[in-house]
Amino acid sequence: MNAMIYTMNVTEDMAYFNGEDQLAIMRGYLTNIFGECESLYVYDTKQFRHYDAYVNNMFDPDHKNEQEKIQFPKDCKKAYKLGKRFGKEC
């Protein structure tokens, strides 16, 4: 089994416009070359540790910090489970 983890700055609703179809094509290539491939998409990730250190009008720092508190632990659990499955296959 192979695995790909994609971290994206966009929300899941916006992923279509950010190229998720292109990522699916890459997954297809990996599957053809190496066999089964699983993908994990992680959305709405932080771009900066400290948003106040940058001029940035695209992202709401409060929203990104809240996402990190709420969603990041869930995404880490998904990645951990993916890793366990991956390890069992090796």
C-alpha cells in the first residue's frame, strides 16, 4: 500500500478549484506504478505560525487558529490510522 497526504490551505468546498482532480490523477499514476494508493486530504491548514508577522488579506487568522485547535487533532488521528494501515501492509 502507498499513501499520499495532501495539506491544503483551502476549505473542502474550495478544493475542487484548487486542483483535487489533478491530485487524483497523480494518485492514479502511483497506483499504476506501485499498486494500491490511499490519499488523505487535509483542508484549511495554516500557512503561518504567526499571522501578525505577515501582510495577508486572504485568510482570517482567527479562523485559521480555531481550525488548528479543532480540526488539526482530528486530521492527526486520520494520519495516524493511515500510518497504522500502511505499516500492516509492509
